[in-house]
Amino acid sequence: MPSGTLLLIDDEPRLRQLLARVLELEGYTILQAPDARRGLELLEQHAAEVLVVVSDVKLPDANGVELLPRLKAKAPDMEVILLTAFGTIPDGVKAMKQGAFDYLTKGDFEQQLVVVVDRAAEKSRLRRRVAELERKMGQRHSFSSMIGSSGALRRAQTMGEQVAVTDSTVLLEGPTGSGKELFAQAIHEASPRKSKSFVAVNCSAFPRELLESELFGYKKGAFTGALADKKGLLEEANGGTLFLDEIGELELNVQAKFLRVLELQQFTKLGDTKPTNVNVRLVAATNRNLKHEAAEGRFRLDLYYRLSVFTINVPPLKERPTDVPALAEYFLQYFAAKLCKRLPGLDTECLRLLQQYPWPGNVRELKNVLERAAILAPADQPLAAYLPDEFHAPVAPLRLTDANPDDNSLRAVEARHIQLLLHRTQGNKTEAARQLGIGLTTLYRKVQEYGLQ
């Protein structure tokens, strides 16, 4: 049964009480207001609770369509349904443009009101869930907020917690998408510098000729176009933490300047003649072998030694497959809320495919794969069917000895035919289901029933 709080605004007491009774029987808590002024007061008091406002268009002190923006301003995630005795197309269009969930005409709305309210309440719940998830994703990170309990992840977390309380430079090693920036943020949050800035710089995202000026800043007139002094990212991070992602992309002359920052906590801006002092903790990350890069002359060996005072290997996802279910569940809940749709759960087949996949793109790839599946999958279909083709490994070559050729029962014949089509389609269940003329859900059920996987 639905639950939640609704606000009814109508100056007709009998109608308002009738609607309240109908909706209370559906499980809702009802607040009532006879006019716009009282409605706004109640909404302000209960903004965190009210999912839907049902308001008459013609109120003693306001027009419902004009009232709508004021209601939404007090509770942006709340939905509004407008009721009118004399509905017109222009009014309906205007109401929808203003953000109304629906516009119903009195006299023929009784049958559909509950359905419309349920839909509006569900949308409001989903929007609030999205806002909560986005708040959590955007909030300050900590080691305890990391998802997963594998030994590889725990070892990296323990090392991060131990070094966080110091001022030592940290080098995070690991493949792209493994979560190195998340570790850097967690180190900052667990450090005495957590009240100061955390500044993240992806060294591969800037053109090389611009990176130096972005990092160190410049003085007015340092080059053509330098019309005013510019504070660099090192100064922005003063007192806090500077995170340099993909530090192996730094040019050798910039590496020399960073060596001075690490040794003396000072640098010289472009166009300046005197050094600038800073107090910055450096956390760097790379997906390269910097020692090998140094041996090849592409990275300063002295800078490598200064960076690698404390090295943490952030494990790739393929080294912690037991963390995949928890991560997948988290991302699936997030995308279900963000897309405002119901999604199938993580069925056994889906989890099997996710855990056996090598994840070359790591956690970032897992997130992208589940976003794609969330967009495509209806609520009544297995999620596994909407994973990319590379997840559906070809079935083993068909061998007639796998089944008793003398068993001509309908069950055995059907099992052999399904196995043959799975072989011909290289394990593509969507295509196999199409050729069989059955639904994808039916095929998954039969595959499981006959033990064809």
C-alpha cells in the first residue's frame, strides 16, 4: 500500500474531505488547506514530507496555475496535480509548462485521481532518492564509504589510513578507472588538512603548453594574453592537498619545478622573479611504471624517488571480484532512481556474468555497463539480457554425446534444439530467442531448467 504525505488545497470543504478520505484509504497521510496562504504555510512546515500537492485552480486568494511555481520553490522534488471545474486546453498547457504533474477536470477525475496521485508520489520518491544518492556521491569521501570488503581493497585502505595522518607524499599506482582519486580524497579526509582545500588535477586533460601556467600561475604580462595576475592550482591548494592524476604526463621541465615544490615548498610563477611559498601535501597517481619511465628517460628519477616515499597499489576490479555484487547493487539503485524507473534485480545469471568478466576498465567500466543496462532493461526482464555482447561468452561447442540421442521425449528434443541454436548464435541469447520465437525471459528459464549453462 502506498505511503507518504499529501497536501490538499481546495476551498470546498466537502470535496476536500471526500478526497482526503479516499486517499487516506490508500495509505496516505493528508494535510488540508482551504486557500493558497494556508497551503503555502503547511508546505513550508512539511516540505520534507509532502510528496504531492493536489490543488484546485480557482482558490479564494490565488490562481492554482500561478500558485504552482511558489509551491515548487518551497519543495522542488514535490509534484503538483491541479484540479479545475472548467478545464481548457490553454490552461492545461500552461499548467504543464509551469511544472504540473497533471491537470484534471472535476466531475470525471474520481476514477483516475488515485492512479495519478500514486504515479506522482512515486516520481517524487524517486527524485528524492536521486538527490540523496547524488548528495552521497558528492559528499566528502572517507575510507569507510568505499564499497567492497575484499582483502585486496582492505589492504590498500589500511595503508591509506596509516599514511593519511602524516604529511608524507603518497604515490597511488593502479590502472585507469580503479578509484585512485577516491583514495586520494579519502587520504585528505582522514588527514589534519581535511578542513582545507582538496584540489584535483588530471595532468593528461590539459594541453602541455597550458599545464605549467595552470599549476603555478603567472604574473601579468608573462606572455601574450596574460592581462592580469593568475593564481595557480598550487596556491589554491595551500594548506590542503594537491592531487596530481596521471603525473607521468608532466613534461620534464615541469617535473623539475615540482621537485623544488616537494623539497622546499616553494615555486616561481611564470613571469615572476621571486618565489612563492606554499604548504601543500602532494598525492600523485599514475597508471604507468614510473621507475621504468625514468629508466627510459621520460621521467626524472629524483622526482620518482621523492614521490614514492609511500606507494599504495590500488587494486583493479579483476583482483577483487567479490566486491562486484556490492558495487553493482549500489550503481543499479543509483541509476534506477536517476532514471525514475523500476529495474529488475541482479539475477543469478547477471551476477555470474559480471563476476567472470575481466573488467579492463575497472569500476568506471562497471558503472557505465550498469547505466546502459538500466536504460535498456524493462522491469519484467532479466538484467543479464541487457549486458553488452562481450559479456555473453560463446557456449561450448555442441557435442552430440552430451545428450542421449535415443531420448526422443519432448523435453529432450527441446533441450537439444535450444542448445543447437545457442551454439549457432555464439551464445547470443537475444538472437536465439528471436529464432526460437519465444521471449527472452522464457529462454533464460529454459536454459536454467535444462542446465544448458
